[in-house]
Amino acid sequence: MKINKNILSIHPYISTSWENILTLHKEENALVVNLKDGSKIKIPNLDEKIIEAIFDAHSKYLDEKQNPKNSVSFAMPFLSSGGSMDTLANAMQHSEEQKNAPDLPEDVLKKIASVAKIFSEEINIDMPQPEPNCNCVHCQISRALQIENGIHPENLDAEVSDEELQFKLWDIQEEGSKLYRVTNPLDKNEHYSVYLGEPLGCTCGEKDCAHIKAVLKS
């Protein structure tokens, strides 16, 4: 029998890490262990002190999981006065072994991203790229840097329709036969009327303006 903050091993019923255990509870004279894969294991006739030790070990595991301490270590020399983006890149390396690492504190990520953005504006350097479905220190910080620079990783692979590309600069609304209203999506007070009949024209006064082209491309 082995019971500690990492493992529950009671021969011949169970031997696994707490990571695979979902919940514990008692049913009459048996301890019931519910596993994450949906299976249920009943361990009968355990001494009350052993049951208490099992619940205590599980509780310690949950506490450590929710409040990780020293679970991931990393250096931040780039936060000092002598730091640089090169130092940042060298300090972080993608680690497959840490792909399920707990989230770094949000304030730490924001501080790193803010400092890194300052350096990135001063020197020409490529931002580190996060690996998909990875939560190692490298990938967490890489995502924070992308967000700080206005890039949202979840949208990088999103498909953009032709319609979205055409209307990126102007919102176009048909108001009548061959008559269209063209509006700046960032400033609703900037709008024009475009007529595609004879004579072709726009209220901006120019004959070959961007507003007419936008309507023609739509």
C-alpha cells in the first residue's frame, strides 16, 4: 500500500497517480474511487485511519494543483535593465515535457509582454511562435507577446471570406436603383453616396475614387 500526494496504490484494487482520479466517496463499508476515464473502483473494508489518509492525500494533491508552487521554473533576466529581446528568446525554449504546465500568473505574463513589446519596437526581431495545444512556459509567453502586439492566436488560421475582404475598408448599403451608401466602419459620420448609373459619380466629388471602386468590387 502506498498513499502520498502523488500516488494511490492499494493492491490488488488500484495503483495510479492522483492525476487519473476524479473523485472519492464512501458507500457503506467501501471507498469508491471514480477515475477520469469513467470507471469506478470499490475498495472494501479499509480502516478508517487509512480512508482518512487517502482523503487527506487527495486534498493535498488538489491544493497543490490549484496553487502550484515551483511547478515551473523560469528565468526572467530580460526584465532587468540589461535585458534584451535576444535574452528573452534565449531564456525560453519550447518544452514538450511541459505541455500541460499550469498557467503562469496573469500579472507575470502581462509584465513580460509589456517589457518585450518595448524592446520589439526598438529592434527588429521576430516574435517567438507558440506551438498549438501546448502550455509550456515558452508557448504561454509567446501567446502573451502576440496578444500584446494585437495578434490573437485563435484567429490566425481563421478563414476570411471574399466578402469580408471587400468590405474591410467600407460598409456598403444599397439605397435604390444603382444608388449605394458607402460608410467608413471606423467613423460612421464619414459616408458617401455612389451612383452607378449615367453619369457615374460619388458625392466626394472625385471621378475615380475609392468609394466607387469599393461598390464596383462588391
